[in-house]
Amino acid sequence: MIPWLLLYLFGAVHSDLHKLLSTLPQYSDSRIPPILRPLSYDLQLQLPLSEVSDPDIPLFTGRCVMQFEINQQIGPESAFISDSTSNRARIKFDIIMLDHFENVSLVYNGNELEIFNVQLTDDSMELSVDQPVLFPGRYTMTIHRYKGLIGSALYYRDAGEHAVFGSHLFPNRAPAVFPTYLGTTEKVTFSITMVHPIGTNALTSGASEAYPRKIDDNWQIESSFTGINITVHYNKFRVQKEQAKHLLHTATQVLALLKDIFSSLIPVPKIDIVTMNEVSSTACFGAVVVSEVQFFSSDYANQVRLLATWLAKQWIGGYAAISEGTELCLQEDLVSYIAEKVIKRMTNDEYTRLGQLAKIYLSETVFLPGETLKLDEYPNEMEISEKCGLKGVAMLESVEFLIGEKTMISKINEMIYNSKKGAYSSETLYGLLNSTVDDDIYVSQLLHYWREHGGLPYMTVDRLGNSIKVTQNGSNMTVKNEMGTWERMPLWPLPLKFTEFKLPIQIMISHGIQLSPVREGMIFSNLGLPNYYRVNYDIDTWREIKTILTENATSYTLRERFQLVSDFCYFYSIKSLPEPAASVLRNEFVQLVRLRPTSFPICDAAIFQCVVTHEHTRPKHLDKSQMIQMRRKVFDSFTNSSEMECRSGLAHDALNDLCTKLYGISCL
């Protein structure tokens, strides 16, 4: 440690930013009470059914009794859903391709109202009553029969004599099974009756009425008990018994750690884990559907990650769910943040953290540069997977860096258990992060700022004799702001962390600071990416870093090595380093990782910006679907450490394919 340190700011503190961050936030639940609030569902579903006119189209039939509450009058003067021209009040519900509605009734205070019309479109069911007003109170709507398609929400998987029907309602697929009201997020009671063919059994995530049993002779179960019963259901022709036992054992360990992290029992009576082929893994309240290929092809650490993610959703998303679709990334980020804690406690694996950093960097430079974490009002799975569980997790880890892990987890717990009616918003969490750093900067304002602005910021660290100059300059980067418009990268509040000393301030909110005196030797900033920003160094320091990695790479974690190489290549690619020295050093970095492949896993991702910008000019334009396919292929290759070797394995192949698609030539 150095005996003393002189720190001064240059270019004044950004007054507007400081004012924003130091203003006491008044966070509250700003959601307007919904006009219509669902209370309960009583559903009867019958499957399978073939439409006589087209036997190849699988259908189901349903019966729905929905109780709901109207909180303010719906009538001619209401801005909600009424028909002032015909003097008939109307209510609109969300559906997806449901039709053939029969015997629809609406009851209020024990009296059945006269229904004038039921109008169906592909995405809505509008019910008109033969009166001008619907008064506040409780209503019961009954649809005695309707039909729907078996497709994505309810799906069928053909396994010869052992076929399976399943449900996957997240996100926003419930309207394909029963009428809903997506304008509100509420906890409701469900009663479900399944009518299914003789010789088949139904499995539900509801309260168990009996001990677990075989679905049929070809399906097996493995069970354990850790306060609640966990059961793995698997097809013996597809999954070996030892594989199922391994899945159960790992899930049991993960659940025990999650119970400790959340300081409570899991909020469901039992957990059913069903392994299936050709499905997307999904978690719902009390049940997890596991893709056989995804899980059993992953290495142990990634299996832990998958199970921790699915099971953590029993609390975050199950016990309490995000209230707005636009903020769904916060929920996914919190789940991934907790999953990282489980991985750390169960394994000594470095590859999952390495893969996570590679995904963040590739997202911010190739796939979705400059985007914010805000989603569409009703996001689909693709948008969620593109934006969530990546940089948002790094931002939560930045908050942890400032307030500590214990405090951070306690605030998450407080948010879950204090969420009224089982729903929360981003403001719920912000309101709990009410501590300050540097005397007057609110942690909640920092997280709010980071999540509302797009892009990946960076700072520059220049060594000037016995002093260090730290500056922030967004260069010509264009990013999205909180309004969804593109702008030049603004000044970010950046948490400061150096390897050899601790500063008297924690957050940099000026364009620069200068530190003096600083002893000789290598000093890193933000090493390992504890906070969400890149770091550029002067060219002499980059030379020293290259020498250190050449002589002593194993002194640094895989994540740190990747960060240093990738950061150099990024700043080389945006021409932030002086030439011709930068190009010479670029060749040396590329040669280093290629000659020392065992020291630099997924080196192809680390040097991607060094290679493509050196040999090529502008990438080709690929449409969104092509980029989504490439992104999935690349990210899926990071789920097994054996496929992350430098210049070989699935990761290399996927990244080289990406480069070929973008630049028309094999460049890795």
C-alpha cells in the first residue's frame, strides 16, 4: 500500500449527474390500480381432440369459470372499454387463437346479465352487455365450451408409444389456453381439471393428492425429500437411471442452498422435474421441464447454473413476479445473480464466469450494441433471452461491490416477501437500496441510471510518471437512452477499483481524476469486471500487460485473462490506441493466445475484434433472424468447458461461422 495519495478532479464534477444521483428518490408503487382484476379461475381442459374438418390440426376444448373484480364503473363516460354509440358496456379479454365460444354468461351480485354479443378476433374476446354501465363489484364469467390449438402454449411431443402433452405459458402464452386480462399482474387461485384419454395420467404442479407414481410402464421416477418432495420423471428409453439420479442429486443440493440464500422454505408443496426431448426448458410454479439435450450435454457447473436458475424462479417469479413486461429483465437478472451464488458455493469452476463475460462482450459489440434493458410490453422468449441475464447481472454485482453480498441478498429477500399481492416493480427494489456512497450518492439512483442507459461504458487509465490519469470518454459510441432514442454515450457514474490501493471516493462522476503519487509497477483497474465497464490503458501499459500474460498468465483467472485481451482488441478496433504501435501490439496479442491455447479458453471470442477489424472493413448486414440464430449457436457453445478450447471445439466453430457470415471469409 502507498503511504498517502493525492486525488484531484479535473473537468468539474458533472453537476447534472451529481444532482440526479444525490437526490433522495421517492420510490413507491406507482402502478395505477387496474380497472379489472382477476380473482380466480376454474378450468377444465380436454385433450387431445382432432377437428373433423382437418384431423391433422390438434385441438383441445376448454371450459372456463373466471371470477374478477371491476374497481371503477365502466360506462358511456368511461375511457376504458365501453360503447358510447350503442349505449352498451363492453369488456375485452386477451386470447390467442381461441374460438367456438359457446354458452357465455356473466353474473353480477347473483343476477345473470344479458349478453348482447361476444366478438372474437385472433387476439381478443370482447363481451358486450345489454346495459350502459357495469358497476364496481365482483363478477363471474362462464364459458361453457371453447376450442384452442395445441401448439406452443399446449404442446405435443411424439415419442412413439410414449407421447407427452405439456404446457408452457411463459411468457404471455396463457391467452392461448384460457381468456386472460394482461393489463394487470395479480396472484389468482386456479382449479384445473384435466380430461385425457384412458391409459394416460396427468401430472400437475399443484398440491399432490398422492405419492408420486409412474406415468406409464416406460416412464420412471426418482424422488428425494429435503423439506419438500422432489421427483424426477424420465423416459427410460431416452434417459438412463444414473443420469436421472444425478439430476435429482444435483437439484437437491441446489435447492438446499437456495433455501439458505432465501432464508425460507420453497413456496410450493412439491417439485416435479420432467425430462423431455425437443422442448425448451422451462420453470413454472412447482415444476420444471428439462430439455434432455440442453441439460445432459452441459458440464457440471452449467448443470448447476441451469438448475439454480429454474429453481430460483420458484421464489423470484413464483412467490413474487415482476409487474410489468417491459421490466422483465430485472426478474431474469435477479434470478441469474442468485444462480451465480449457487455456482460459486457448489463448484470451483471458472468457465461459467468466463462464458458469462464473453456473452456480455459479444452482445455489446456484435449482437445488440447500445441497447437498454427495457423490453416490449409483452416480450417474447427471444427478446428476453437476447437482453436479460447478462449485463443486468453485472450491474447487480456492481451494487454488491458497493454494499456487500449479505446486504444485497437481504434486500432481494425483503423485496420478495414484502411484495403486495405477489407482484413487484423495479421501483420496489430501488426503494430498498436506500444507502449512500461518497456521502450523498444513492445506490438506488446508480442502479436506476445504469439500467436505463444502453451500451457498455469505458474508462481510460494513463500512466504519467508517478501519477495516474483516469478519464471517461464515450467517444463516438451511440446508445439508447431511457426514452428509447439513440444518443451519444453520456457520462456514466463508474465505481472505482484498483488492484494496489483504495481511493477515498467510490464513484467517479467527473470526466476525469488524477492520482498521485503512485508507486511503480503494474496497477489494474476493474480487473475481472466487478463493475460494468471496460478499461483502456496507455500503449506502454498494454505492452506491459502483454508481457505479464506471456510470462505469468496463470497468476490471473480465466475471466481476467479474457477481459484484458478482449479489452485491448476492442480499443484497437475503435482506433483508440496510437499507430503504428497498436497494430504491432495487436499482432503480438493474437500470436500470444494462439501459441498458448491452454491459457486462453475461448480465445476466439477474446481476439474477435482484433482479427475481424484488422483483416476486414465493414461487416455485412444480416437480418435479425440470422443474427438470432448465430447468437444462439455461439452462446450454446459456452455451456461445456470441453467445447471452449482455444481454436478448437464448438465455440471456435461457432465464432468462425459468425465471422464468415459477417465478413464473407473464414477469419478465425
